[in-house]
Amino acid sequence: MPQDPPAHIRLENVVGITIVHFAEHKIVSEVSDQLYGLVEEGHRRLLLNFSNLNVLSSVAIAKLIGLQKKIIGLQGYMKICCVNPSLLELLRYVGLDRYIEIFETQENALRTF
């Protein structure tokens, strides 16, 4: 039986795509176990909405890459959307966009699944 998501993330399902919204200022590394848990529960199409995030640590970026590899291994997809400009610049600088597609809006990302 799936567990309720922790309070620092909110899940939304749109036509079989699980959209993960992060609570304000929570960083991905703090919820990586929950993200991996979602995949284990069968969520194979994830869209991470970063609209409330301002920073990501190098650990969080590494965990995102690991999660992407796991999802791809299960024939799934993970994408990111709604990244603020300064964080987007960092993600491009470290090359995360080579591993995970990043979209300006949630609507644009949803159209690509």
C-alpha cells in the first residue's frame, strides 16, 4: 500500500505523470529517499517542479542523476520544470541538462511525455 507523501513534497497526478512539488526552500537531497520510494512504488513518469527551489547542493545534483539512471533502467522518464534563472544557470553549468530534460513551464514538460 503506497504511503502518504511527506509534508515537504506534494504530489499531483496528471494523466499518469506524477508531478512532484517541493515545499519552499527544501532541497532535493533531503527528500531523495522519498523520490526513490516513489519509483519503487511504481511511479515511472516523474516531473519535478522546481518552482519553490532556489538552491541545490552538489549532493542533490548527484542524487538526481542517480534517480534518473534508475528510472531509465525501469523504462521510465524524469524531467524537471519551472527552474528559476540562477538555478537553471547552475544546472546547465554542471551539465545536469545533459542527463535530465529541463523545461521552462510545467505545461511544456507535460506535453513531452
